[in-house]
Amino acid sequence: MTTASSPYATPLSVLAQIAGLPDLPMTDIRSLWKSLFGNDTPTHNRQFLERRIAYRLQEIEFRKVDRALMDRNKRRIQQIIDSGQNKKRDRDIRLMAGTVFTREYQGKEYRIMVTVDGQYEFEGRPYRSLSRIAKEITGTAWSGPVFFGLKSSTAPKPVVKKGVR
């Protein structure tokens, strides 16, 4: 059986480092802390130090995995700071693999599961979009995110001030 390698799975080298932390002498823990954080250990509590080191090792590794995501987030944060507004972007919806949507339509319950590759599984068949599944269920064109409740069907109406000319 082969398993799909997720870009968010902890690499074996990092797991080995983390697994070896309890066996390291305290002097090595302190020097590893200094190399990872740039300063002396804040406490002598070994359990705390091991946990923070393990977290930092994973943090460093995952930052390498998806540098584009980090860059995209930095640009978006800067845009929000500059404009003062956080605009929702439907294209940024990333559903976790294994998420199951349940929708009742005309008295029948339908289940859709998000797959590892970002597609959707419906009745044992893969689909690339929720809209295609919604059309399969209803027989008419639907917005998949609206049909499955991920997004509102109506845009908010602009506020009209009365009495102002």
C-alpha cells in the first residue's frame, strides 16, 4: 500500500531530531536552544525546552516546504494594513482532506468528501469542483460553494443613507 506524501507531513530527519531530544545531555539542549533561538535558555525546565525546540524544528522545516504560502500571506497582510480592509477571496478556501459535506436535497441526503489532492469524492467518483457535484445532484447549474453552504447566496447590499442629498 502506498500513501500519498503530504507536503505538511513532518520529514523523517526532523522526527529523528525530536525523538532524540530526551537522550541529549542538558548542555546539548542549551546549545541547541541557543542555535535555534539566538539566546540563552529562559528556564531550566527540560520538558519546556524540549517542547519548544521540537516546535521550532518543525516550524523551520515547514517554512521551507511552502515558501510561496509565506510570501502570499505577507503580501496579503501588507495589503490589509495599507487599505484597512480585509476582502474575502473565495479562491483562498482550502479545505482539509477528509472534510465531509452533508447536504439534504429533495428529501435525500448527499455526502461529499474532500480528498488529499484537493478534489472531491461523490458516490465513489472524483470531481474537481463542488459546482459540478451540485449540478449532478440538482440537474441545474448551481454555485457549489453556495449549494454546500460555504458561501452566502447573496452579496451584502450597500448601506444607503436616507435624507442626504
